[in-house]
Amino acid sequence: MLEVAISELLDQRSKSWKDALSERAGRMRSSAIREMLKVTMQPDFIALAGGLPAPELFPIQEFKDACEHVLEHNGSTALQYGPTGGYPPLRELLATSMQKHGVAATPDNILITSGSQQALDLIGRLFIDPGDEILTDAPTYVGAIQAWQVYGPQFVTVPLDDDGMDPDRVEEALQNHRIKFMYVLPNFQNPAGTTIPYGRRQRLIELAGEYGALIVEDDPYGQLRFRGEDIPSLISMDGGNVIYLSTFSKILSPGIRLGWIVAPEEMIAHLVTAKQGADLHTNAFVQCVVREIVERGFIERHVPRLCAAYKERCDAMLAAAAEHFPPGVTWTHPQGGLFLWAQMPERIDVEDLLAAAIEEKVAFVPGTAFYPDGEGGRHSLRLNFSNARPEMIREGMQRLGQAMSRALE
Ligand SMILES: Cc1ncc(COP(=O)(O)O)c(C=O)c1O
């Protein structure tokens, strides 16, 4: 009796805070990938799901040395509140690095963020009113959907092909909608691993100018190219219309939560104001440490190692797909990054396949996670090749092939 009374009381209590939730909270969506990470933590599980970098390649010693150096020589800055725009010497280094890639950026064009994920949120705060139309490809990065959904936009989507976003489809969308900005993932797209060729990039820039839409260029993987030639970024083609995002997550470590935005100076000032309300500034100690690591030229030495390892893993995955996936399944051939995208015959539903795969102790992310409407991608899946070693990838793909064959029977 007493127990019932207590549970009723608790129920009423939880009702009262639930009643207080904002409308915005109702638009929040939990990430399927973050949820799945919980399942895949089990022993014997081969996770081809999350977007995790290879932990064996984390530069632990370099971080240790740089932390010591910073505390010894710059401790009072590193442990103090800092400017919202970011640690000035790091902004300078990033501006110089962007200049080397043909972007006319000064430190005033740079805002340091707590990962690119925060950059996406700040862009949402600054630009999206409920009902605004924004253009993404489909499938697209699930974290962008999650960041922007709370601001209540209408997602207008264009289907992805082997070369990423198709400018003809983009133009159609621009003619039929009032697009505020288009979200473009030019290099080794998450989730599909596709890359937008030079000609398409030029056309996207032209279209943005013609129709007065901004471009949000999200480029966390650009440096992780292990095949083919680098292609200029969109922002290097036209700085006026493009907000460029990148991050140290995939070239150093995601745990440090450090990214940056490049945008026109006046826009940076607005983004700084938005960021003040979010977290005052990004972790100052981490900024000092990363500046030290970058200054020592470590990234230039480290990136080729990452590319070599990810090429080996990607090749292992591609070979295993050819060997173990049943006929009728197709997949992309990435030139870099962390992911490939597989498409199954229409009669297989990806949720059923996931259940079968989990029984085989292997996980992937169902394609539906990457569609703003949650409807597309029912026959697709994203596979990650950066986190597991080649032998585990081969084993995982064999298990997945078995699950697919079962689902096809
Ligand atoms: C396309 C894309 N944008 C942004 C992010 C977020 O990166 P960060 O770790 O810098 O927040 C990711 C992470 O996987 C990503 O794939």
C-alpha cells in the first residue's frame, strides 16, 4: 500500500517537471548512434557503427608533453577564463593553415568551438526560425539533423548520388523553396563516404550566389584522404557565402572537443554572441595544448599515419564486402574519411537486418538515422572502418554477410 502511494507521488512529481518542458524539448531527438554505442560496448561485439577514430593512434605522449609544457610556461593563461572567440595564438595558426589551402582568412574570421557539433548548434541559433527552409542531402549527418531540429526548420532534401550533392537537384529545390542555407559535406560524406567533384562544387557556389542562399560547408574529414587528389574547398572558391566548419576530432582526438568555424568577420561577431550564452568559451587549457601540438608540426607528421591506417581498414572492408555480401547488395568506394554506405535489395528492411546482425554480434547504423524525415534509408546502412583493426573488420563483415543472407532468405 505504502509502495503504491510512493510510486503515485513520484509519478505526480515527474509529471510536474514533464509539464514544464519547453516546446523545443519536444523537438529533441536522441541519436540512434549514441544509443547504439551502449549495445556495442558488450564484449565480443564488433562495432562497425559509431564514427570513432582508431584509439591505438591517439597521440598520448604528444598530449602529455604538450600539457607539461603549457602548465610550465603558460599555466596562468591556460587555467584562466579566455576570450569567447578562442585563444588568439590558436586562431592565428588556424588562419595561417586555412590560407595555405587557398582561403583568405585572418584570425578575425575564425571562431574556436567545442567541436564542430557546437558550431552546428550555433549556426542553428543564429539562422533558423521555426518554419525556415534549409537544404540538406539525404542521407546526411545525423548530428546536424539533431542540432537543427530543435529550432523547428523544414528540411528540404536532395538525394545523394555517387558524387554527393547533385547541383541540378539543388537548383530545383532552390527554385521551389526559400532556402536559407544549404548544408554541404564535400569530402567523404558522413554517412555515405562520397566526395563532391570540383565542377559540382563550382556549380553549388554559383547557385548559392544566384539564389541568395548561404552554404554551410562541414569538413571534418578533408585531411583524411587516402586515395585520389585533394579538391579545393567551397570556401576557397567564395568566402562571402560560405560558413566553413572543421575539427581536431578526427586528426587528433574527439575527446578534447575542439573545432573551428571560418566565416565573414561580422558573422563571427554574431556567432561569438551566440556562443557566450552557451559556454562563455571553449576549454582554454585544451586550446593552449593543441596550439602547442600544432606549432610543433605534429599534425603534418600524424595525418599520413592516420591515412595509411584508414586506407588499410577501408580496403579490408571493401574486400570483405565483395567476399561476404550476398548478390544485390551495393556499396560506395570512399576516397577517405571513416565510412561507407551499403544499399540492400528493397525487400530487406534495415531494422530486421540490425536485429539479425546484433544476434551475430556485429553492429552498423541503420540508414533511417540519416534522413531528416526518419523515413528514407530503410534499405541502407552505414559502416565504419576506422575503429576496428583489419582482422576485426574482416570478421565483422563475415558476420554481417551471414546476417544479410539470413534476412534475404
Ligand atoms: C559531418 C560531421 N560534422 C560534425 C561532426 C562533429 O564533430 P566534432 O567531434 O568536432 O563535434 C561530425 C562527427 O562525426 C561529423 O561527422
